Amino acid sequence: MLTEPDAVAEQEKLRQQIITENRFRQPIRYIAGADVEYDKDTNLIAGAIAVLHYDTLELAAVATHVMEVTFPYIPGLFSFREMPPLLAAWEKLTLKPDLIICDGHGIAHPRRFGLASHLGTILDLPTIGCGKTRLYGTFAEPGARRGSISPLLAEDDQQVIGNALRTQDNINPVFVSTGHKVSLDTATAIVLEMARLYRLPETTRIADHHGRLAMEAYKEKNPL
């Protein structure tokens, strides 16, 4: 099993590969959401990747994978718990997207290497981190209107590592950061475009839904 020092060393090595500028097919045809579902009663985790048509947000393909967690709960190393089911789901996908929005963080991470950066560098695919809550960094509250932005600053050197983005009027912001091969400005604009009706982007909402369905189906077939 991978040890904590080994995982940190892997983060330090892979983060050198991160590209923070746009390197993807334009216009985007297919965009995906990647999300994981933990089961509160067992050691199971479900990974889900939902691929949507970029323009219509209609579901084009989905793949899921349920398995037991293989890495312990260690702050800053969550991606090592979540990558295995997501990579297994990726292998099952019949349609590969041009870009993935992850329910997690990219470089807005203490070691600048959250789930979105991990998935992006392993798959060599453009990825965006969109977290529901702040993991790391400081920010001023953005304006109350949809589209308002406030930079997320690293606590050690005050570099901009993401944006707090208000996706709907008067609701809590989400936290957007570069994962891999996408600039922060572009990542922020794409997340806002995907969050047309709700706080979270449709990519995340649909992937979350299918992750929950996969977990329920797995537990029905494999009762305790």
C-alpha cells in the first residue's frame, strides 16, 4: 500500500507537470463531471464520470465504479482515496470528454495538487477544480450577484491559486481553480456557464446523481 510519505512525494513530482494555460479542443464539444460518493455505513466508495454535450447539457455518456477505499483518510491526500474509482470509471467510458470539472480542488491546495490536478496529470486531460468549500487559501467575500469573483490567495506566498465564484445571486460561492491545461480565467468562465440554474455546475450535479445510484445498486446486489 502507498505510504503517506510516498503519496506526498508523488504529489511533489506530478505537480511539476501541471500546465496552467489553455490546452484543449475549442470549441468544447463534450464536458464531463467527476464526483465520488462515500457510503456512511461501509468502506465503499463510488466514482462517477458523466459526459454532457457542452451546448445543451444533455447527458451523452456516463460510467461508474464502486469499490472499497484503498487509502486512509489523510488531509491533503484525499485524491489518493478518490482516484482509483474515478480511473476505473474512466476506463469504462464509451465517450471521452474534452474537459472534466472535478468536485474538488486543483491547485487551490496546500501542495498545489488537489484531485483535479491529480486526475488531469494522470489522464493528460484538461481539468478544472470546483470545490463546494474552501480547502486552502484566503479570500474576501465576492459581490452578491451571479458572476462576482474574489481571488483565492495562498496562505504562504499570497499567490492567486483560484477564485471564489458566485454562481447564483446571494448564495455561497464555489471555489474554482486550475486542475491541468486550463487557465484560471477560462476555468472560472466555464464553471459559471455550467451553473446555469443552480449553485453547482450541472456536470457535478449529474455525476453526483449517478454516483449515488451506483452505490445504491451495488449495495442491493451485495447486501451486508
